[in-house]
Amino acid sequence: MNTGIYEEIKRLKKETSTVILAHTYQNPEIIDIADITGDSFALAKKALAAGAKRVIMCGVRFMAESVKILSPDTEVILPVPEATCPMAEMISPERVREYKKNNPDAIVVAYINTTAALKAECDVCVTSSSALKIVSQLDAPEILFIPDKNLGSFVQEKFPDKNIVVWDGYCPVHAQITEDDIIKAKKEHPDALLAVHPECNKDVVKHSHMAGSTAEIIDFALSSAKPVIIGTEKGVADYLIPNNPDKTFYYLCPEKLVCRDMKLTTPETVLKALKGESGEEIILDRALSEKAKHSIDEMLRLG
Ligand code: 13P
Ligand code: SF4
């Protein structure tokens, strides 16, 4: 990275008491300027713990909204307003309301990768790492899982006795991986273990040695005595490989596993956001935010 920008960002962060959060899928030059890195919900929790007055969220919109829901008095800025997660909007809040009207005894479970407006309509949120534990405790004639069909069917398969209806959304990045991609990767690296994100489809997940969130994949890779194929967005392997020269990690389809929305954030956009020249401050309606927080609080209570 241009050291001039790096120095200016460092100086402005200090002068404006701004904390920079970056999801692990961000490019290495963003990870380098971040104060806190991690997976989506961990960032929101860490921002709350840091008591930051102002944060810049290098990620996508639902992640910035999660920070705002947990820390309503913090100024939360998304440096690139167009950075959104397509999956987070694959069901509308109106559709959830209609479903609840027709199924008043059902429980609606929302993956954390959803908009604040969707979280506000649901009963409980889950992360990819807490989904199984939380759903195991739910008792209802029907459970609607939104929006990810892959994480949803991963959960559904574990609880055949529960009536789980899975919405048809998907992550356009992880869902591109095919079983053939996995067979090829395993042939190329027969000594390696395979870790994947549960947003991959089930024909992919069934070949894995572990399926979990960004943080769980990182923990698995770091504690593995064997090489690991990193079956999630390329940024995770970009982070693991140079930081662990004593270990062997392989990319899985790096040409496919790139989230374009995540990569929209650059040091230049962060600098402009720090100067107040661009970016969008996340403003949430108080009542909506409180309803969304209720779903997150339920997740924390059950998880
Ligand atoms: P994590 O919560 O595992 O970081 O997932 C974020 C994401 O966007 C996965 O595609
Ligand atoms: Fe959304 Fe998939 Fe990108 Fe994650 S990787 S932000 S789920 S599109």
C-alpha cells in the first residue's frame, strides 16, 4: 500500500477517535489498517466492548447495521454505500410478516447475514457457528429459516424431527463451488483436510472435514497438524498464508471465492470516509433497531 495513505489513515484515526473494523474477507491492505478484525458478529460485539464513539465498518451493509443495533449511540460509517450482501436481502420483511400472519405459531430464525429490517421481523438470529445449538432448543410446530438455503439445510439435516422450512436464498459466492471443484482439490492435495463455510451447498459440505464460520475455519486451520484447504472466501486464505509460514494452507477455487461487495472497500475509500468526504452513516429507526436487537438478544441467550 502507498505509505502516504497508510500514515494519513493512522493519523486521522487518532485525531477523530475512530475505530476501524474489518471483516476477514477484506483485502490485506484493509486488514493492515484495521483496529479490529474478525467475523461479522464478532466485529459488532468487539465494537460494543471497545465503547467506540465512531467506527468505520469495512465490510457490507448488514455488518454495519449489526454494529449500529448493538451500539445505537455510536456513529457507524459504511465507507462504500453500495457494498451490500445479495443474500441478506433475498427475502423481504413483508414476506416474513405475511408468513407469520399465516403461521402464527411458527418461529422465524434469521441468519445474522440479514438486513436490520429482516432481523426486526424475526424471533431469533443465529450465526453459522451458533445455528445448531440455537435451533436444537427451539420448540414450535414449524420453524422458518431465512435466508440461506444451504445453512438452513445443514441445520435441517441435523434435526430430522423438527419441521424446518428453509427459504430459498443463497450466498452467490459460496454457492458457486461444485462437488467437482472439491474432488479436483482433494486430488491435487490428497494429504490435506478440507474446511468449508456452511454457505456452500450440501454436495460440497459432505466432503469436508469441518464446516463452520470464518472464525471457526481459522481456528481449525491453525490447530490442524495437517495442511488445510480453505473452502471459503479468498480473504481467509490471504490472511492465513502469510501469517503462518510454518503451516500449509491451500486456496480452494480462488477465482470463484471472491466476494465483490466485500472488495469494494479500499484504503482510498476508508480515507475519504475518515475525512467525512464520502461513505454513509448508518441510521436506523429506533423502534426497528430495538426489535432487531431482541432477535440478537435471543441468539445470545440461547447460544
Ligand atoms: P461469517 O459470519 O462466518 O464471517 O460470515 C460472513 C459472511 O459473509 C459469510 O459469507
Ligand atoms: Fe454475502 Fe456471500 Fe459476500 Fe458473505 S460472501 S457478504 S454471504 S455475498
